[in-house]
Amino acid sequence: MKILVTGGTGFIGSHTSVELIEKGYDVIILDNLCNSDASVNSIIDSITNKSHVFYKTDLLDEDGIERVFSENEIDAVIHFAGLKAVGESVQMPLEYYNNNITGTLNLLKVMRAHGCKKLVFSSSATVYGVPKSVPIKEDFPLSTTNPYGSTKLMIERILTDLCAADKEFDVTLLRYFNPVGAHPSGLLGDNPTHPNNLMPRIVDAALGKTEALTVYGTDYPTRDGTGVRDYIHVMDLAHGHIKALEHMGGMKIYNLGTGNGQSVLDLVKSFERVNGVKVPCVNMPRREGDVAECYADASKAERELGWKATRDVDDMCRSTWNFALKSRK
Ligand code: WQD
């Protein structure tokens, strides 16, 4: 099968592309490289010892998408491409709506024109807003607190309406919790140009690139007062996409998480213990828009996809540090 991976040189897209290729799929990567580097393509090829097709294309360029589909018989699409920084989306809502929504609409129109009607969409736990309770199930109420999250929710609604109108479309929505970790080779990992998320900021503090990790809020109603999240290893996430591809049929929705909540201090302590490093911390007030606790009930994916996260927090911390040491400039 030929799979188009949009955003395939990004953090989750690159790890998923490696796993797809190693499973025998033919992979075509489309990426505009706004938040990743073209060199990831050769890293993917060196890990898999195979080659793949790459198109430097922006989803706002409909002719560019048309070229990809006219030059390749694509069986299914895994759609990662999109802007994804929560804070930035509050500052630049128009850019986020245009890039994420218009880009997706362009992709869907070309897919339909070429009779390609299988899509796995990279959604996010952010569509649950402030959860009424934890763990979170797929049928929980949906709401968003920032433009980034709203683009994910709107795309879910577009895809739901498309499946209702055209029964030939098979769409699976995967709602990720907090992706972390790196490929065991240490050649691929999360290397954001402007780190916003906790794990890359822990790495920067451990490397001494920053004075200390800023802990946003120590007064949450959690066991140690810091925010609790469901951190999931990117390799488990990649395997979740393969399972989703193998079980497509109509509109399906799954949480991809571990079902366990880790606090900020839990993660810092694990990182220090596993890697034998110190992570200086400084306590600050809560970050705007953060929730106290957010972790998944992942039992539906286990029941219906036969998928379960297997990698633990220690491996998340170990693989992250291994990649950081290998990739630091
Ligand atoms: C995790 C915890 C912070 C940074 C976001 C998006 C979600 C997904 C993952 C894209 C919180 C605390 C963080 C720091 C800290 N992204 N923290 N100091 O906000 O749960 O989720 O990223 O798909 O959609 O919403 O992730 O890593 O930013 O924060 O104390 O320097 O770490 O307060 O409790 P978040 P995060």
C-alpha cells in the first residue's frame, strides 16, 4: 500500500514514517519544512535502509498537492501537517485557521478527486478542553480553549460531516495526549526550534541551555501541586497509526495515551534518575489555559485496534536524553 504522510519530517510524522516503511508500506512524505528539516528524510532512509519519496509542498498550494496525487497512486493518507503551538495560536489565530483548516480542505478535495478516501487524522486531547473528570473517554464533551485546539476540533467536525455525506470515506481520528521520547537509534526525536512543551524544556535545563526549568504552577489540586498529563512514547504513538490503518472503516475515534497521569515533578525526577543528571527548577505561577489533570482512558483502542502503549516513563526519559546528546549542536 502507498501511504501519503503529510508533515512526515516532523516529530510524530517521521517516527510513524519509519514504522510504516519497516512494516512494508511505501511512504510518500509531503512537508513544507516550516517546523522540520529536509535532512530528516535521509535519517529515515538510513534507519530503514530503504528510500521513500519526498515532496517539499505546502498544503495551501493545491496545485502542489495535485502533483503529488497525479504522480503517485496513493491508497491512504496520514495527516500530521499543521501548526501546533498553543501559545502561538493565541497570538496568530488567522494563520492557524488558514494553515490548518484551509490546508486540510485542500488535501481532502484532491484526495476525493483522485478517489483516495482513507484518512487517519492527527488530532489531540486538547479537543476535550477542561475535562469534567479523568481518565478521559472518547465520548466526553468537546470544547477548546485556544485557536490551535479549535482547528483540531473543526477538522474533526469537517471529517465527521464528510463521512456522513460520502459513505466511501473511511476516517480515523487519533487524539494524542502528550507525545514524548525518541527513536531507539537516537537519530530521530523532538527537536523544536522554539520549545514550548515540558520535555524539551527539561532537556534544555539538563543541558544547561537554560538556567532552570520553569515549573508552571505548584498549587494545582494534584498530589504534588503540579500539572498532571498522560505522556506517551512517540514509538507507541507510531504503532497506534499502523493499527489504525489496519482497522479502517467509516468514522472511528480513539484516544492514544497510556492511561497513566504523571506530574511535572514526577517527570523531572524520573528524568534525573534515569539519566543521572540534574534538572534545576524554578516555581512560577500557573500558565494561562493549562488544566490541572488530563490523562486518557485508552481502553477503546486496546479493545478495537489491539493497540496498547508499552513503553514506560523511564524509556521516554532515556530515549529523549539519548537523542538530545546525539543531536546537540
Ligand atoms: C505539560 C505540563 C505545563 C512547560 C500541549 C498541547 C497538546 C499537545 C501537547 C500538540 C503542563 C507544564 C510545561 C514548561 C511546565 N500538543 N510545563 N513548564 O500543555 O499538556 O499539551 O502539548 O498536539 O495539544 O495542548 O503540554 O508539555 O506544554 O505541558 O511546567 O516549561 O508541563 O504546565 O502541566 P500540554 P506541555
